[in-house]
Amino acid sequence: MFNPKPTSKVVYLTIILIISLPFLINSTATEQDSEEIDDLLALDEEEQESSPKPSSEAEVLTKAQRIVVELNNDNTQKAIDGNEYVFVLGYAPWDVRSAELMPRFAEAASVLKELESDVLMGKVDAERYPKVASSLGVKGYPTLLLFVNGSSLPYTGGFSSEEIVTWVRKKTGTPVIRINSIDEANDFLKKHSMFAVGLFEKFEGPDYGEFVKAATTDNEVQFVETCTSQIADVLFPDVKSISPVLGLVKSEPERYTLYEDAFEKDKILQFLNDNKFPLVTFLTEVNSVKVYASDKLQVYVFAEADEFQKLLEPFQNAARKFKSKIMFVFVDIKDDNLAKPFLTLFGLEDSEDTLVTAFDYKTGAKYLLESDPTLANIEEFGLGLLKGILPPFYKSQAIPDNKGADIITVVGKTFDDLVLSNSKNILLEIHTPWCLNCETTTKQVEKLAKHFKGLENLVFAKIDASVNEHPKLEVEDYPTLLFYPASNKSNPIKLPTKSSSKDLAILINKYLKEQAHDEQHVTKDEL
Ligand SMILES: *[C@@H]1O[C@H](CO)[C@@H](O)[C@H](O)[C@H]1NC(C)=O
Ligand SMILES: *[C@@H]1O[C@H](CO)[C@@H](O)[C@H](O)[C@H]1NC(C)=O
């Protein structure tokens, strides 16, 4: 991660996703893999209905999984051609993320079936049926694709079963659930924690049209509609105006948010985008993709869960102030999968103390709050982030004692003083603990340091790039050898690391001579 250039969001996300893959292989999913459902018509509903009541969660899943058709060489084309909507999961049996998604996909299939959805749910084992997978456009694992009259649509929803159901319904012609009675409303409340509710006099007209368009375009919020204010009152209490009314309901602490703008699709979508996350989002494996995909500035708090309870209020208050501009995220510092990849970016992976950090994914900059996380300090931090005036964070080890060293150790904090502002020529070795050829180069540099020992105007130095960063140090390969001419520190010369020590010594001599020559010039000119 030693790349002080603006690190793109993609790089962060790749690292974070790779490191944070949950290694939970669900046994039900693997059992299911060996189960054969060859024929499309093997979906025998009668058989399912007459089977005994499932007694455990595992059985419920296995039963739900039978609603998912296994696509193979024989049935795939028929399935895609013969159905208006086919929702396909492409997976590989050995892939942990596939294994994790499968039971959720199966649960979604079971809920969709209950809701009498027209979608055929299918899965394809891409290892066993590579041709089928590639013909469907499955390129990685897991892949979710919705086929609408044979054309595929990439999946853009969340990864809990509830989110899968919501998304599929949105894209298959039932973007809004109509609630017809108070009982239905209460039932709905038991199953959904976040939704948008619309109250209309009639389910027609331009306002209603925009509401439905927003419901279809949005990818994760379930929309419901009613034309009775008593029903609306159950879902969104104290609805005062007659109609139309639109409100967003989500979990604590700001459960109800009333929409107060004109009924236009884009404005409604913007309203959802600004308000759908809680004031402080608790990062989990399930919501992480959604959180990383947010285009807002982000402040992350890393703390132990107990500790965070004390901080929750100041953070909620700060979050209220920056609502719609900055997203506040809490990460349990004990959750290695989620916390470590971030903490590593700050060189603080072993920290157990509460940390407050921020990211601007547009510039790739990262920031660390260096004072106590009080409300005032958090607000100042947020304001600085918003204005783009926070000093970016660069990793650095503690300043080492270089007394008597032939090769001085440079860290992020001393790079300016020891390299850039130093009046001498510097030969800097940039290494990391994991790089393959670093050891050879380190030995060469040690030899060279001995060889040139006593030379007043040349300093040998090294820096561990895995734990030290500096905005002026842009290196992509390790090891790298840089010669910083005394007269021109902003233009270091790269030395070949594959050369022999002798060739390196010759090169260094040449650069030193050029410098001496330059200096003579200067001296002559001055005389
Ligand atoms: C799919 O095709 C059928 C038959 O042509 C058509 O009636 C239907 O509207 C199409 N569905 C979508 C979502 O375009
Ligand atoms: C510094 O080095 C660069 C690139 O080698 C060169 O173009 C520039 O003229 C040098 N500047 C001075 C002051 O020597």
C-alpha cells in the first residue's frame, strides 16, 4: 500500500473486499451442491406442499433451495427462452462467497415464491457447466443476473435475502407493495425495517407515476403504497396532510423522515440516497458492499463495541449536522475481517484504542483524528473533511536513533529532514518486508556503504515502504534504489537494482562527479 499518489477507490475496495471475505462455508449450501435437480419440471410443488413441516433452520433452507432450479446443458436455453424473468446465480462450488450467498439466494427464492412472483430462480455451477455459465455471461463468482425476455441485467442490489427480494421485485414489474388493510400493514412491519411509504388518494396521476418510477429505479428500498390514511398511520405515524405523502422509515434513531419536496423521480431518489443510512452505520459483512459503494465522504470510527456505546451520542449529533454530505460508520475494532484492512492503511493494525479516521475516495486521501473524539473535535474534523483542508495522513514508524549507523533509517516523519532538506547526496533504498529481491539489494547497499565510507558528501539511507509514506515518494516496485543529487532533490535518479555492486559503484561515482562539477561551477560563478 505504499503509494502516496491518490489511491483510487477501486484499490481500497479491492483490498478491503479481498481481506474481508468472510470464510464461512455454509454446510447446507455444499450439501445442496451435490443434490441433483436436472429437469426444469422437477419443481414439483405438490410434493413440496405435502412434505412434513421442516423442523430446523437447515431443513428450511434445504427446502427453500429446491425452489432454485439447477441450470445445466439441457435446460438452460429452455429456461431463458421460456420465461419473461429468470434470475440466475452463477457460482463455483469451492468459492466461499458463493457458498455464503447461496442460502440467502435460496431464501429469497422461497419468499418470492410465496409472493407469487413470476421469476424463475436458477443457479449454475460454472465449474461443472462452463459453457452454460459463459453463455449466460457469468464471469466471476458469485454472479447474479436477471434475464428479462432473454436479455440480461446486472445485479445492483444488496446481499441479504430481504434485499435480493426487494431488488428482484423492483425489476420484475412489482416495484411497490400495496397495503390494503391494517393487518397487512402490521404484517409488513414485522418483516421490513426500512421502506418508503406513499399515501395517495388514487393510484394514478403524475405524482403517483413519479413515485413508481423512483421505486423501480432505486435498487434497495422497498416501496409500499396505500390510499387510506389509517393504514398509512400504522406505517408512518402522524401523517397529517391528505395526499400525496411520501416518507422513509428505517431503524433507529431517526426512524421517520418525511419527504417535503415535489414528486419527481430524481428528487425522490436523492432524498432516499441522503437518508437511507442511519446516522451512524454499523459496518457488517452484509452491508459492507453498500457502504463502500456510497459516494459520500466517510468518517469511520474504530472502537470496541462497549466503548462505542459511550461515543454513539456525540457521533449521532455530528452525523446529524453533516447529514447527506458525510457518512458516519462504526467498525468493531475486534472484528479483524472488517477493521484490519482499514487499520493497515494507517499502520495501526495492532491498535486497540478508539480511532477516528476519514476517507475521501475521490482524491484517495485518508485522514486521522489526532485529538479526543469529543463532539467538538468530531465536528471540526468533519468540517475540515468537507472543506478539503484536513492534512492527509501518511504512515510513519517512530523516529529511530541513527547514531553511528552506516546506513541511516528514514521514516515517513523524517523523510523531509533526512532526504529532501539534507544538503548531501543521498542513496536511498526503498524496501518492504515481503518483497522478493529486497534482501539481495540490501546486502549490496551494505557493501556499497562500506565501500564509500568516509565520503563526506554521500549518505546511505533506507526506508521500509510498508510502514512509511511520504507524498514525495512515489514508488511502485520494490526494491527501488534512488540517488538524490545534493543540488536537485526533487529529481531523484533511479538506479538499476539488477546490476552488480561494482556497476552500481561506478554509477554512483559518476553521479557524484556530476554533482562535484555542478558545485565547482557554482563556486566559480560565485567568485
Ligand atoms: C416480454 O415479452 C412479452 C411478449 O413479447 C411482452 O408481452 C412483455 O411485455 C415483455 N416483458 C418486458 C418486461 O419487456
Ligand atoms: C534537476 O533535474 C532535472 C531532471 O534531471 C533537470 O531537468 C533539471 O534541470 C535539474 N535542475 C537543476 C537545478 O539542476
